[in-house]
Amino acid sequence: ATDIVSINAVTTVLEDGVMLIEDYQLDSFGPFDGLIGLGVPKNHPLVPQFLPTAGVQRFSLCYQKAGGALEMDVPELSTAMEQIGTLHWGLGLWGISAGSSEVPVFACGADAMTSEGQRTPCGAIPDSGTTYLMGPMSQILVMYASLCDAWERCAAMEGKTDAEKAVNFQTMVSFCDEWLEDDEGLEEIPSLFWRFGSSNETAQTIELTPWSYIAYLEVDVRGQDKHATHKVCYPMIGEYEYPTSTSGSIWIAGLPLFYQYKVYFDQSFPVKIGFSQEPCGGCQDGAAKTALLTEQAVPLGGGDGKNITGSPSRRTLAGGIRHATRRKIMT
């Protein structure tokens, strides 16, 4: 079908680029008018894409406690890095460390360059429609162990192997009601440092604080004569096996990345991705080309979990590591 499509101040005519949705299962997202394709630009797309057709070269996405914002026609970000994805927006991942950017990386280092033709040790896909940070189980295990080593409270527990330390980390986080007095207390949990870039020479290190990747549930506790609630915390990290020959193991950087940073997507050649620490604004800030993502639009995934700054979902396995549902919403 052909129609005039408008999102706030951005309007264009899409010829054979509008498809009818006859049924959907997004009832938990509040008012729903349709889906916009914001994927990596293609030279010869089968269906016209909204942003290129409207002449929009750059946009940004971010989330906050009250929702979030999609901003179009944003200024060029000087620190943006050339992206390497073909099917998805993607960056090379040149190392992950816990507690400091100066300590040795526990994953995606030089030793991960194991095959001929491999361009990066690992890769990362920034995806606002994925609730968790998702990667291979082997790296999650070492991640939890490294976070435990860097966290004084966890390091004081008995644990010698990575598996034991990983269990200790999950246990200590889970029982946050015993030591977490307010959201500020999260600062004692170490940050995760990610080194992104198309090459090691041009890579940038970004920090994901526990403020972005720790979530909690309010659990009912019923006693003989009383009823109370108990806070249970958990890391927004789940298993997703996605090995590639050119970029190693792939991580999906979900909501924690978009809570911590305003993520820029630049469709001009060369196509780039960037991160900014400027506040995540909204339509009320006077940006004519800003589309507000309401609080109901934050992916809930059917769970009752609440991020310290939003509303993520959770699914658990008996073993403790979570398999999160990857839900393609925005990017």
C-alpha cells in the first residue's frame, strides 16, 4: 500500500512500503499504531524504509524511568564509530572487564582471535528490543566470577573456582534485601567495561554501572499473622549463543545499554554507531522531531521484574543463569 506516514514532525510518502498488521500480541505495550523499521540501511531494500525515504540520516534511542525517546535528525556525533554489521547494527567487541577499564579483560581479548579471516575477537549488536545483555554461557560464567572478585562483599565469601564465584555473585545479588538500603547502595557492585570499535586502535571503552544492569522483584512473604514484601535482585544478563566466523561470539546489548547511554545511529556513509551521556529527553523538551516512548512501551516480556530505572522482564532456569527472550522491537 501507499500512504503518508508521519512521526511527529517527520513526514514522508511510502510507496508500496506500508503493510497492514491484521493481528498482534503486544497488548502489554499500551497504545500501538505500528512498527517502524530502524535496522541497518540496505543498498537495495525490498521495501522502502521510513527514515531514508524521509531524508533522516541520524537518529538516537534511549530509555529512562519515565519511558524514553526516539530522536530523529540529531546532530552528528563526533565520537561515533564505524559499524561492521551486515544484517544488524553491530560493533566489534575488543574486551570486557569488571570493576575497572584498567584490569585485564576476562572475555573477548586477543586470545579470542582464533580463526583465519576473523576481524574482531567478539561482536556486539545494540538492540533496544532486547531486555537483557545476552552472550555465551562460557563468558557469562567468567563475567560473574570477575564481578565477584571485584566486589568486596562477594569476594569475602568462600569460592575458589569460577563456577563457585559465579554462584556466590548471583546469591549475593539475589539477597540484596539484606544489604541494599536504597538505590544508591547499588554502587558497591562493580561496573562492567566494554571496549567497542571496528578495530582495536579506534575502540572506545564504555561503562555500564550496576544502576543499568541490576533489576529487582518485590516478592510476597506470608507469615502466620503478617504479610510483607521482600526485595530480590538479579542481573539483567542472559545466555544467547551466536558464534560467527568473522566476529567471534556475539553479544546482544539490550536495555541496560540504552538506560546508561543515548545511542546514536548514523546512516550516512560510512554508517556509524555512537554513545552519548547526555540526558535522555522527551517530547516535553521541545524537540519537534522526538517521538516519546511511553513507560508502557518499555519491553515487559510478561514478567513482573522492575529495573532500578525501568521495567525489564525475567525468565529463570534452575541453575540460575537466565535465558532471556530476545524481542525485536525498535532496532
